[in-house]
Amino acid sequence: MKKLLLIASLAILGTTSSLQAQNSCGTDHDFAEKARKHPELIEARKKFDAGFKEYIKSYKPSSGLNKKGSSPKYIIPVVVHVLHDNGAENISDAQIKSEIDFLNLSFRNLVSDSINRRQDTFNGTFYSYKQLATDAEVEFRLAKNDPQGNCTNGIVRVQTPLTNKGNDELKPISVWDTKRYYNIWVVRGINKGNSVGVAGYAQFPMGFSGGASTDGIMVIHQEFGNIGTSQAGQTPNVTTSTHETGHWLGLYHPFQTQVDTCEMNGDEILDTPPTYFTATSNEPLRNRCNNKNFNSCTMDVPDLPDMQENYMDYFIGNCASNMFTKEQVARMHYVLETYRSGLWSAENLALTGVLNQTPSNCKPIAAFNSPSRNTCIGNSLSFNDYSFNGTVTNYNWSFPGGTPSSSTAKRPTIKYDVAGTYDVTLIVTGPGGSDTIVKPNYVTIQANTANPKGFYTVDWWYQNNWQEQGWSFEYESPNRKFERTTAASYNQNASMFLPKDPFNQLMTVGTTASLISPSFDFSGTPTGYFAFDYAFAQGRLPSSIGGGATNEEIKVYVSTDCGKTWTPKTTIGSSSISTIGNNASSILASSVNFVPADQGKWKDVVISGATIPNNSNVKFKIDFKYQGGNNFFLDNVRLGSNTGNGELLSEELKLSVQPNPFASSTKLRYFLSNRKQVEIRIIDITGKEIATLFNGEQTAGTQEIEIGKSQFQLSSGIYFVSLNIDGQKFSKKIVVE
Ligand SMILES: [Zn+2]
């Protein structure tokens, strides 16, 4: 029993106090998120609830009611999308089928632990939860035809690194017409705001703009099915999907949150007893199963113990979660007869093929990925097969340019000896047929050449040279990217910034954006350094999860194997990440647009000396993990692998080469604050000198030197302009087309 409340504290638990994992339901939290973006949902929900009040007046339980084994009135075609990153979350077909089997036992009131339903006397009143338990007459069947009419086993597998941050943002990666299929997404983790420990969430039946693309439920793999990765120890394990499916069919939680009034029809259902529950850090879920008379509401009539048996409540421990009541079933029938009537229509059952119960042998669908497909010569690449839809008996890979150039293994490992981009082909064959997937230019192998010693800056203040120099951004979430801005900068006139994404407004919280450097020679440079400046203000967490500052993190990594493995070197955590102080006023409201007004609003991050490996091939990576704070600015990224203190001079040098790459000629420009001894040479990637451009004294001011392709007989390729200014060395990569 609960009143219609839009915020459920269960969805946002961050702490667990027992050894048992306590994964809760994120449905109410999800509804609150959706209602903020689609205010029409509030009215739609009222209309939905009012509709049920009318429906139940003339509701007649069908004749099949409680007749175990009778044929189901409602058959629902199901598609399960496994969104995985080649980890344990890529669960087996058998584990998926175990969940479908359990859904059918639970919705047909056929679970084996029904013996634990109570029938007793409480305060002198006889009650029977046993008699209230009702067959919902719903049967779930994995689809046998996909939306195009092809043979399917009802299971789709898609690889995505975002599987540990599951939310509505991921669903469009793989979704079948939600009017024809019950879509279930299985992921590694669910990302509902800043919360952890969400086992699943559902979308209620009432529609809203765009809602058809996200309709269904999302469940973590450890609570899907009862074999494989879903094992005892997770709470509540196999009943999670039953609970979420209850929401999907219009049921609310019986418990009350926030203010308790213990009203009889809080959940719009009259035959569940009034229940009150507010999560605390000591009791994130209801751990009262040891008391069969536990009764959270004592002021109402009938005053009965809380229905620990109900699938829609959240008791943990040895409670038997094993029943829906008569009215809960009536409410699900209301949804099936109105909002979801297209799913079980005769026409749809024929289209989705679920009336045919004989097993079919579908053609497999070839699918693979490699977690390290952009790498350097000498690194081996592993390839992961995740073909699906049918049995595979033979794998036939081709790796033109690789060693070996073909394989029949399920997960082969390949090396490439020459820089370039390469296609990969996989043919899978099974009793249902064969399928081929070709991924053109799937593998990129870079030459293992590092930039020579010198001083380097990432010069995004005038153009995109930084990309040509081999710097790149990588994103965990495709929806939030760094942008160049002239609104603020540490020096020069521009910086890169990651726009704010106010907490709970968009759905990309918790993802990481990274800046990755090209390779540099740091051998024999004990005083080398890598440094950058950033500006950032934290946001405020919702009060429902304790308020306080958002929880961002900056991490700097180095790699000496061309980015195959990264070693963390420094971490700037939540308490020290703000560049505008650590008091309450430094936490900005999401309506405020943080822009650092001066250099005092920036922080400098430096790693230097022995922190940087003494290695001829060093790459750097800056990770920024976002949790809902304000704008993040990044600027003045620089490094010195020479032994002198080149930094001061470089600030004033403003070294540039434009255009770059160039076809016939380019211009080298730099600025001298006073008269200096200057030597400028062109060297090739092996370090061999091609030409000396200048050697002598130069006066103060901007200097400009033209570099002509034919003048120096440059062939196409990569060269370096090497400057020696009063004994300090600088270098600039140039590309001749
Ligand atoms: Zn729930």
C-alpha cells in the first residue's frame, strides 16, 4: 500500500550494511526522471489509475483463474537484449531461458515455495494470504520471428562498453518494436543517477513522447535467471524480473515512502495490507523476515502483517517472495486489455511466431569485437566472438596482414608487423546456416615511433593541430564530448570544455572522457614532466541521496606499451577537485554556468621526474570521470622531455606550423622576447638531418620561415622541425602530403 509518490528511496541506496548484496528496484526513480523531462506523464499516470478504478467495477476473474495448468489467456512475445562487453554479463542462452521459465512459474502461480504463504490469526482476526495468491494467466515466450520475419531465438547480443552503466540511453542500441515484443535488456550494472545497487527497473505502461523506444525492463545479469551468474547471495535474485514485469504491467510498490499515512489504496490495490517503509543506511531493504507478524502500519483496519510474500514488496532474507494478489492480477489484466493489448493479439502472436512451440534451428548471426583494435606494431590483439541467434559449430576468421592471417578458434589472438589499417572477416557456420560479417578497416596499427625529446604543447587555441599531432579524445558515452571554447582559457584564447550535464537531467552520469597523447621519448630525462591546467566546479547531489558535492575524479595515467596498458600516476578526488574552493559556496547549482574568470580559478596538475618512466615510448592519458557537476575546462596541456627548463621559454615561443599537413609549402612561426641564438633543422623520423633552415642570432619579435617541399626535396611523410634556442630544444611534427 502506498500513496502515489514519485520518489522511492529504495532506488538510490548507496550503502549496504550486510555481506549480502542488496540490489533494489529503480522503477520509481526512473519514473521521477522521466516525469521531469515529460511532465505530461503525471497526468497520464492519474488517467491510468482512474482507468483501473473504472475497469475493476465490472472486472470478472476469468474462468481459468487459479486453475493451475490451464492454458494462458495472455501470451507475450519476448526479446532479450544482452548488452555486454565480453564479460560475465554476456550470459548464456540457458540462463536466459531459466528466467523465462521462472517468469512463467511466478505469473501462473506455480512456484514451489507457495507452501510458505501465511494463513493465520493476527490480533484475533483470521487472514489467508494463501487464498489471495492468484494465477495471472500470463505466459512469456521468447520470440521466434524477429521484426523482419527472420528466424530468431529471441535473444540479441550487442557489445557496448557502457554495459556497466545501463539506462535508457543504451536501449536504442538494440530495441524491437515495443508494441509487438516485451523488450528485456540485461546489463552488467544499472546507472540511475548516482546510485549503486539497482537490480532492475521498469517502464510503466502509460505512454509519453518517445516512450515507445524505451518500453520494457532492464535487469542486471546477476539477478536474471537462476543459473550461471545469477546465484543465491544476490537479493532478491530470480524474483527481480517478476517484480519488474509487475511494474511493466502497471503494479506499484505496496510500501509507502517519505510520509507514512498507511492508506489502504496507496498502491491502488485494496487486497494488499497497508505497508510503510523508508530505507535507511541501516536498513536499505526490509530485513524483517525473521518476524512473521511484522506489521509496519498499525492504525488501519484491517490491521494485518505486512505481506512479505508479495513480489512487489522488497523484503530480503528468508522471506518467500512468491505471490500476486487477486487485485494485482486484475490490474495487470486491465493493462493487458488496454495499454498492452497489441502484444497478445492473435495477429501479433502469428507475426512473432510464438504459437509454434517446436524448437527451431535458426541461422547464427556473426558478431565479434576486439578491445584493443587501435594499437602499435608488436602488440597482440585478441578477438572475441559473440555470435548469437543459433548454434555455431565452425569459426572461420580472416586477418589479411596479420599473423596468423586466418584462424578457426573462437577467440583468436593476432599480431601485425606493418603499420596500417586492416579488414577483419568472420564466418560462422552451424546447423541453421552460416553468416558472414566483414568489418572494413577494423584494425589500426600504428608505427611505434615516439616524438623526439623536446617541449610540446597542445595548441588548440588556433586550430585542430593537436589532432594532427596525434592527440585524441575518447569517450565512454557518445553523448558528451569536449568542445573548443573561447569563453575561457588558462592562456592564449581558447580551451577545451566538457559541458555540464546537470544531475539526473541527462543520462550519462558516471562516464569518463579521456585525452590521450601520442608517444614521446622520455629516455634519459630525469627532469621531464607532463602538465595541464583545469577549471571545475562541483554540483550538488539530490537531497534524496544525502546532498553534498558531486563526486568527480581526474586521473593521469602513463603507458609504455603504446596504450595497451595504463598505469595510474596521480588521482584528484572529490575533496580536492574543485578549483574554486571546498566550502558550500563552491558547489554550484546546475542553473549556474561555471566559467573560470581568471587564472586563479584554474589548477595546475604536474607529474614529473621519476613518476614518468625512463622509456623511449611514453604515452599520457587524462581521465575525467563525470558525476553531474558543472562545466569542466582543460587547457595548457604540455610536456617536456628535454632536460632543461624549457617551459618558461615555450610559453612565449608560440611555436606554430601552418598549414600542417602541407602539399607544397608551409610556414614556421615563433616569437622571441629578446635576441637569441637559434638553430633550426628538419629531421626525419629516424632522426637523420634533412636540412638546416637557420643557424645564427635572431632579434626579438615574431619570426617566420617558409619550408618548401621541393626546396628541401621532401618526400611524403612525417618530419620534425627541431629548434635549439639558447640551448633549449623544441620540436614540431610536420606532415608532407
Ligand atoms: Zn520496484
